[in-house]
Amino acid sequence: MSPVPDQFPRMNVFRRRGTSAAKRMMVPALFGAMLSGTLLCPALAAAQSAGLAPSDPRFAPVVDTIIARYGKPLPRDSVERLLRTRGLEGLDPYSGLMSASEESQLRTAIAGSFVGIGAFFQPDSVPGGPRIADVFVNSPALAAGVRNDDAILSVDGRSTNGQPLDSVLPRLRGRAGTSVDVELRHRGDSLPVRVTIVRAWIATPSVRGMARASGGRWSYQVEGGDAIAYARITHFSATTVAELDSALRTIGRSGARSLILDLRGNVGGSFDAGVQAADLFLDSGVVVTERSRSDAKVYRATAGVATTLPVALLIDERTKSAGELFVAALQDHHRAIVVGQRSYGKGMVQQLIPLGGQFGSMRLSISTYIRPSGRIIERHATGGDAVNGGVWPDSGNDVVVASDVSKRVAERLEADDQQASLAHATISTISLASDPVLARAVDVLSRMARQ
């Protein structure tokens, strides 16, 4: 099983389809300012309850909100019937209800940082209490002597034996600067140890390089890549644009003549971050258009380019949402070559709407985003263009990968995420021989450089 970050419990509502990378559950995120309440999130893997009864106090406000704000007009009787029989997910794959705690956790995730001890946990660590899966670099947990595979026996004197992780994690969270007493048992030891950990702000980086260099810094050089740099964007959060800009500055000083950006497995996140990241590569023109049932808002490139290097973008069927927005913008402006496999096709925008009191919120699809070319990306919701939706690789660069190879590459990228947080981690360079998509991108950029 994949690890769970300590800023929120495991939430199946955020588990991405077709992968075990539960750590990327933090990706679905707010678009715009933290409090704007609009979402770009992947399709939900876990369905909500079968329906919403008319006696439920949420029923009437949910019906009224759908009629007033859903992305297309719907008659009241149809909405009421749909809610009774199928719930909000009968509208589309992305609408649904969220509890107050889930909403709070979602808002924490998009910030790109959280307050905690700086560790990931195995989600299946009951019975016997939670077990550490990974420790962040320079984290309070690492400083206190927490190790990978430690078993957590108690938190502030309360046993964790047999308790679900969801009930343990809230006890590890708290305000920055406050402390928590944790009883651990290191793997292979018979006696437990007690440590006091001072909670702190922990960054959750979204931009990674090819391998760890000395001091924990990233190296962006592709081995055997003829001065080709590589960076991977795992998701789009409030810190992604600054992280990417910093990486581009380092790459610019390295003498690289071209750049690969890997968005395989990127399940999206912040709409604004996707737009602003694309703006780093575009000097003008439309980045994306958000079309609701009443109007259309056009987002244009304004900031000026951060790099003029030739770019290749890697995508696969797990590339979604803001990741697709970013790729489509660069592809339509002929700013990058797109290599890999057709992306997921998630092109609807959700708004997070409070229901009041202890009833949490609802995610409601309010609009669709349109590529600069005018084509749609959405292909899963009713009325979506299932034939042309998603983002396709450029002609001649559709790389069909055997399922076992695709699985190994996905596992390699996931291991990258898990090891990237460790102070002592040295992540091996991705092999061109074992990654045909990366190899194709290197070949394309090398040929371009020789022309």
C-alpha cells in the first residue's frame, strides 16, 4: 500500500484511478485564491451514498444550488429525481458532497505546505498501530530520530493499538511550535523509545528533478541526453509556479540546450497554478477559456517567458485536470512537443459551496475549460467529446507502452516521491532503456538540436 501524509487521514474520495499512489491524494485542489472555493479535481473513485433523501436537511439547499449554478440549466423535477436515486454524482463524475473535515483537509492540501511532524504513514497499518512509511528531509520527525518503518505505539500517552489511522492522525496535527510525545518501536528493536516532536510547517514540493545531488538538491541533467534537462511536475499547488521558476533558473545556468517536463501521473490541482505555469513558457495568447452557462472567461499569457529552451512534455492516461490544461496550452501554441499517451480528459471546473452548519460542502461542476484551439478536454461527463477529448501526443510521438513497462515506470516515479523527502536519499537516474517515453523525448529533442 502507498503512504499517507500526516496532514490528513486517508480519503478514498481523492484516490486516483489506476494507481496506488495514495500520497498524491493531496492533489485535487482549490482554483484561485484559497477561499474562492472552486476546484479542479480528478474523477472520484469512491462513490458517495446511493442517493439523497428528501427528508435530509441538505436536500432542498442542494437542489436550489444545482438549479442556480450548475454548468447547464436543469429542470427542478429532474434534479430532485436524480438526487433521490443517484446523488450528486448523477450529474457528472466530479460533483459530490464533502464533510466539513474533508473540506478542511482539501484546503490544507492545496496550500503546498502543512503543519505536522513531517512523515508519511502506511494506510494499512492496523492492527498494531500506524507505521512510518517515509520521513521528510529537515523535518521535526527526522530531527527527533523517527525512522522509516517505525511503529507508532502511542501519541501523548494514548495507545494506537488497533486504531484506524484516521483517528490517530488528528492527534499528531496541531499548531506550529507545539509538541507531541510519541512512543515508537524501531524495526528490529524489542524495546520502544519515546520522542518529543515539535510540530512545524512542512513543504510538499511539486517539482522534482532527475536525481538527488549532494546536499539533497536536485540534479536536472538527463544522463546520455545531450545537454537535455529534466523536471517533473507531480501536481499543481500554491507553490508550484515558484518551484518551477526556481528549477528553470537552475537549468538555465547548467548549459542545457533543451528541456523535458514530465507530467505523467499529474492529477491536476490548482487552476491558477496551471495557468501561471503555462505563462512561464508563453509570451502572449490565450492560455485557457473557462466557459459557464452564462459567460466565458479568457485567461491570457501576460508574465513573459522564463525560458526559451525547446520543450518536450511527457503525458499518460493519468495526466489530468490542471496538468492537461498546462499541456494543452503549450501544445496549441506550438511551444512544446507532446510525447506519450492520450491524457485522462478531465476538463470540468468545480466550485466548493458551503451547505452551512455541520453539513459540510458540495462540489458542483459549474463550467468547462476550453483549449486555446477551441477544443474541449472533458470526455467522461455526459455530453463530453469522448472521441476527441483529452490531450493527444503530437503526430509520430504517440508511444505505446506495454502494461508491464508502464507499471514499472509508474512505480519508479512513485518511489521518487517517497524517497525525495529523505535526507540521505540518492534517487537513481531514470534509465532511457527502461523508459521508452522518456527515450523518445530525448531522441526528438536531440534531433531538433542537430538541425
